[in-house]
Amino acid sequence: MNSAVVLISGRGSNLQAILEAGIPVSAVISNVAGAGGLAIAAKRGIPTLVVRHGDFASREAFEAILAAEIDRFAPRLVVLAGFMRVLTPGFVQRYAGRLLNIHPSLLPAFPGLQTHRRALAGGVKRHGCTVHFVTADLDQGPIVAQAAVPVLPGDSEESLAARVLQQEHVLFPRAVRWFLDGKLVIEKGLVRVKGDDAQLLNFDSA
Ligand code: GRF
């Protein structure tokens, strides 16, 4: 089906942006019961499921059930929208070339957690977000698109996070749409966007 399954762990503001953009989402799956994003999806009549990682003895056992649930919906794309689990190479391989993540930094700077805090501590003047294909190397897969924001004097972790999040909500739906429209091509580990949209690939909010 030309639709996405979205995996979440939390509040689901990126999920909401994706839904508001009219992207077809066939299911939303959370590893955390009560994640805010589940209610956002349910309100729109989208099937929601919880697969709690803590219920499983191993990462592989968790992912086996997660993959089985995803595959029931036969999605073209699997979207990680604030899904806070590290995935095994086996899982990543199963969805190779059709697994997208959004990361709150301008990769390759600041992979991992607490990106806004680290950006402030590092004194960078530009920060932002990255949509990328997921590979077995954490936060290192082929970059689809990035949006940059200025780091302003007096910024706190919260103010900077909010500025980046605003851009996430523009960037992620756009990248997901490109994928579902068949516009993303991975060549030698680099992503090319077919067509006129290519000029919009990277943008700067400042
Ligand atoms: C976002 O900052 C995203 O970049 C990161 O996790 C956060 C998820 O936020 N991967 P939300 O659940 O989409 O509101």
C-alpha cells in the first residue's frame, strides 16, 4: 500500500504534522503505552497499537513482534517519529531503503541524545534537524533533507528545541511525501530527489 506506518514513543508532534499534511498513515505503533501520539492518531480513526519493549526478553524478540505488526499493514514506508529505541541490524535490514527517521541536529553533528544541550555547550551558531534513511549505524544513514535554524544569544535548551521542532514539522512531512511519490533515489549511499522539488531539499529558516 502506498502508505506509511509511523512508530512513536512520545508526544507525537511530528506524527501530527505528517497527518496534517495529508500523508496516508495506515497505523501508528508505540513502544510506550499512553504515548501522546496514540491519542492524536486515534482521534483520526487511525489504528493504533502498543508493543511494549519491556515485555520482551531481548531486543530481537521485541522487534520480531514489532515487525509482524508493521507488516500486517503492508506499508511502503516505515517512519520513525520520535521512536526512542535503538534498532538491531536485522530490523534495519528488513526495511532497508524504506525506513526514515528525523533527528534533531544537523547530522553528522550531534548524533545520539540531548542534541540541543550539546549544541549550546558546543557554541555552534547553526543548529537544526535532519531526515535520513536508517542504517545499522546510529544516526548515520543517507541524508534526505536538512533544515537549519540560528542559535540565538540567550537560548535555553527549550527555546532552541522549540525553534528546531518548528522546522521538523515542515521538513518531515515533505520528505515523507517525496518518498511516497517515488522521488527519493539512493545512489552510492547518497540521496537524490527527482524533479523540481530538489531545489527545496535544504532550506534555512533564518
Ligand atoms: C523530535 O525532536 C525528533 O526529532 C526526535 O524526537 C522528538 C519527537 O517529538 N527524534 P514528537 O514526539 O514528534 O513530538
